[in-house]
Amino acid sequence: MQPDLQLTVREETANDAAAVDQVVQEAFGQRDEAEIVVRLRNRNELTLSLVAEVTAAGQQNSLMAGHIAFSPVTIAGQSGGQRWLGLAPVSVAPEFQRQGIGSQLIEAGLERCRGLGAELVVVLGEPGYYSRFGFEPASRFGLENCFGVDEPFRVLVLNGRPEDVPHGMVAYSPAVMGTDVDGTVSG
Ligand SMILES: CC(C)(COP(=O)(O)OP(=O)(O)OC[C@H]1O[C@@H](n2cnc3c(N)ncnc32)[C@H](O)[C@@H]1OP(=O)(O)O)[C@@H](O)C(=O)NCCC(=O)NCCS
């Protein structure tokens, strides 16, 4: 971060939806991930939604620089409520990337998930990036995924004993997968 910029990470409020939508779209350069956030919000499945705001020194107005979402996943067809969460998506606007904002969003998000009592968080992403935060290959814990990947599908145990992590197929919400109730892919 430039020294004259101040970063604030806070929970999304009702007024943030449009700015979140814009920052997610800008980060990915497409609508797909922004639509995931919209669907999660509409389904009331945003267990945790954090925004990162940047304020210039001496200024009142802040800019939305990033966002992170966590939502429930199922394991072996079982719902864990807030105990089992998926991290997706995490977004930093292009002009603010590589300044530590993504890392701060992930660290703050994981800390809050731990506070909510979440036992584990899964993520599908760049192994080298997510290993920085302690994510390990989920296959080591007997957790499967439907994406046909191994190393990129990762888990972080936040509460409880790693040996107590349930085994089986992890499924994200249809809001994340972009599937309708009949399993067809939308968008
Ligand atoms: C991925 C993303 C959230 C990271 O946020 P960020 O604020 O740029 O990241 P940070 O500044 O905290 O960390 C930067 C470091 O992470 C690494 N990094 C960032 N994105 C990476 C990626 N996709 N793969 C591997 N490494 C990555 C950088 O190499 C950099 O390493 P360095 O510090 O050694 O130079 C951001 O780049 C982004 O929004 N990208 C587009 C959307 C996306 O791919 N989201 C993740 C998938 S859900």
C-alpha cells in the first residue's frame, strides 16, 4: 500500500452491493464471479462478506478496492451450516492488486470465520498463493471435489481437530456453481 493510503476491512452493508459488484467484475474482467456474489446474497448464503476500502490521507471519501465472500458448503451431502465454508470469490481491483489487500482480506476473513465457529474453509485456487494462509491440499483430509483437480482444492482447519474433519465430496452452493436446481449451468 502507498503510505498515503489507509486500508479499512469491514463487513458489507446494505449500501455496498453496487460497489462490490463493480469491484468483483473489474478484478476478474468478466461478470461470472460478480454474479456468484449476487446469487449468494439473494439466497442469503453470504455467511461472511467483507469489503476493503482505501482512503487517501486527509480525504473523507473512500474507494472500494476489494471484496471477499464465504458461503456454506456441504460434505458428503451433509449441511454443516456455518461450520463448513467455501472461500469464493476474492477480488481486488486491478489498480490495487499486489499491495497486500488480497492477503489482508483473506486473513481478516479467516479470523472472522474462526470467530463464527467455522471448523474449516475450502478454496479452489492457486496453491502457491493459498498455502501462504495455511491452506493444505484437501485430498490429504479425504475431501474430494467435483472439479477434477488435486493441489488447487485446499482446506484450512480453523476449529477442532484435523482428524475429525469429515470425509467425502465437498459441494459448493448452486449459487457458486451457477447451476439451477435441475443441475443445468446458467450464464
Ligand atoms: C488474487 C487477488 C485477490 C490477490 O490480491 P492482491 O491484493 O493482488 O494480492 P496480495 O497483494 O495480497 O498478494 C500478492 C502476492 O500474491 C501473488 N499472487 C496474487 N495473485 C496470484 C495468483 N492468482 N496466483 C499466484 N500468485 C498470486 C503475487 O505473486 C504476489 O506475490 P509477491 O508478493 O511475492 O509479489 C487479486 O490479484 C485478484 O483479484 N485477482 C483477480 C481475481 C482472482 O483471480 N481472484 C482469485 C480467485 S477467486
